[in-house]
Amino acid sequence: MPIAKVLYDCSQILTDEGYKVRTAENGEEALLIVQKGHVDIMLLDLEMSGLSGMKVLRTLRQARPEIVVIVLTGGDTVAAMVALREGAYDYISKPFTEDQVRMVVKRAVEKKILQSQVKALKKQGEAILQKRGDNESIKTIIDSIADGILVTDQRGKVILHNPRAATMVGVAKDSMVGRSIRDCIKNESLVELITKMLTQDVPPRSSIPEEVCLIEAGGVRLRVHIYPVRNKNRALIGTVTLLHDVAHISAMDRVKSDFVAMVSHELKSPLSSTLLQLSVVLDGIVGELNDKQKDLLRKAKEKVKCMITLMNDLLNVCRIEEGRVIEQRELLSLSEILQRTVDLMRPQAEDKNVDLQISAEEGIPFINGNRSGLEAVFVNLISNAIKYTPSGGQVRVTMKREGESVQIKVSDTGIGMEDKDITRIFDKFYRVKSDRTRDITGTGLGLSIVKGVVDAHRGTLSVESEVGKGTTVTVSLPIW
């Protein structure tokens, strides 16, 4: 992947996200930018010509350790691991997707925010270490923080902590102050990290934290940030440690991953098989059925189809939440996708005696998007319009260009919604509840999926509705 394309692609992706971006074609130019201006995060290609990416990384670790560095590699995992050991925060393999860049940079921004918070705590800790007196206002602030805060002096004795820290390390909240960390903290890994920070040869101007995820005996997983605290003469006088419990995050990720796997392998496949078998029976292939048997089997078939729809919607929601909704992009004709969707939905409209019409302006430009995602948007919007429009009503789909966007409107003459429902219809599992919607089936996920896909395409959504008169949903997608 040529360096010029890497520069262009990364610059476009991050500029679109609202970041201020500067580019450099080689290592020397990158260091010059760092020297002259403020840089928070750097995407560093290890395969640059001239001064190597690894040398630039080592220089930054010494001179500007606060810069979060993300390295780009050509698929060389070994080089990536070496870069991580040298102090890089994360890596991205080339060729990369836009979502990969966005996700990694987003995590890097979160790290910068956390660094700022820890820096503020460090200043508070330094003030405490210098004063060594009662400061009730600072103690009150620290006690109210949800994360664990632990302050030690240069000998490793605890001089301040909040109740959350005591809980995390498994000791009584009033039994730590004045005691050595080796005497009161059972987790040997945490003790060694703090001791290392107090004894290692850290450059006087360094503020590099040690970070590690720990697994305690009780199953608590912690992310640890340990900062050295120095006085005005730059002499080491103690440490400030921030303990963040990530067990619930890991547990949620595991539950979600397990659930998605279960849905994919344990539910979707047998449901599809059941649907096929019901179709075979209803077609009379295995024998004749009476009218009552056919009616019961048709109802069972519809229920199975609803379950399969729910499974697909859940999988789509998971893909959206994981940032994978637009992994594959291509130039798309919205006119062709919208027309095909309308043709697909026409039988559903005819079954309800709903007049489905489409009006698309000619010459609509292609957009760069994800085909399956946009198809899901149109299917959900048109299907909803048909479902909530009574017999004899009308659903009208229009598309036109508005400036640098393509605007698609789906309007119906259905039952409409109250204002209180409009603000919530894009929430997962939310469904409008009234006497008129009681018999309308759905998962409550369709509009949530619509919003996720539209947001991923940098588009906008708006809804207008009036009870008894109908609803209009407007989607605007930028022309890329």
C-alpha cells in the first residue's frame, strides 16, 4: 500500500470524523511537526522511507511520551509486537478499512482523556504528599470518584486512598493508611508494579504510566495506571495509582459474543430448517391436509418467519454496535436498490390492498456505501409503512438530490404517531403501543437498525407524523 495512499486515506477518514489532521511523508518531517506544534495522536507507518518508523517511535518515547502512537504495518505481526513493546499504543494492519481506523483512533482518544484525568489526580496527589496534612476538600473529592485511587510516598507507604481502592484490593477501608503496600495489598502483581515505579530509573521529566490488566483471586479484572509524583526539584516523592474495574466490560463482551454465537449456530439454522419443512408439508408433498390443518400450519410458519426475522435483526444490531456495518463499501446506484426493494415489497402491499408508489428523480449520482446495509434501511422503512397503513391506504417512496446529499422519503397514510413516540422509535425493542397496533407484529429492532446504518453512512434521519393521518420518514445520505 503506497505511502501516498495511506496518507490520503487516513487523512480523509479522520477529517470526516472532525479531527484536525496533519500529514508527513517521512519520519524527519513527522518529527519536525511534533517539534513545532501540538500533537495528541500519531498514526505511524513502519514502512516509511528515510528515517524508519521504529526510530521515530523510539524518539517519541524519549522526547514526547504523552503522544499516543498507533503504528501501521503491512501485515507483519512480529513488527507490530516489537512496536508495542517499544511503547506504541496499538497497531493497524494494511490494507485497512475505514471502520478499523475509526475504532482504533477512538480508543486512542479515550486513552488521552484518561491520561488527562490521571494527570489531574497526580497533581492532587503531589499536593497531598507535599503538605502531608489533613485536606478534607481533596479527600472528599477523591472519595467520590468511582475508580480506585491509591497514593504512596517514596518508601511505598500508603498515605491516601479512597474506599473504592480498598474494596478493589480486598482490604478494610481504614486499615491501609500508614502501612507498606507489601503488608496490606495481597495482589503481588500490583505491589510489584508500584515498587517498580518507585525504584526504576525513570527520567526526571517522564510521566509514562505502567499499565496492566490484573486477574485477582476473586476474579476482579483491573486496568492499572501508575504515575510517578515529583517535587519541584524533580525528585521522586511517591506514586499515584488509578484502578479501573473492567470486569463488567469484559463480562458484557463475553455475554454478547456468546449470545451472537448461540443465535447463529443454535437457533437460526434449526429455525430455517423448520420453515422449510413446514413449507413442504403445506405444499402437500407429504400428503393432503384439511383446511384446519393448513390454517394451523400457516400460522406456525408465520411465527417461525418472525423468529428468523428476530434472529437476523439481532445479528444486524450486533454488527452495528461492533462497527462492522459498513466494512465492505462499493459504488452503489440508490435508484436501482430502491426500485428493487419496492418491487420486492409490492406483494406485501397488494396483500393488504395498499397502493405502493415510487417516484425517483433521474440522474441520481452513485454513492459509496454498503449494499446490504442500505437494502436493510429501505426494506425496514417500506415494510413498516405498509404494516401501519390500513387497507385502501397509500405508501409513497420518493428520491431526489438535495445539494450534496440524496434524500429518500417514505410517506404513508397510516395510523400515525404521537410526539412522545417519535422521540423513541429508534430505540432498540421500542414499539408504539395502542389499540390500533395490537395486532401488528414486529421485533422492535428495525428502526434501530435503520438509524445505525444511516449513522454509519454519515447520513441523517427525520420523522414527521400525525395521528390518524400518517407518517413520513426522511433519510439523507451524503454523496461521497
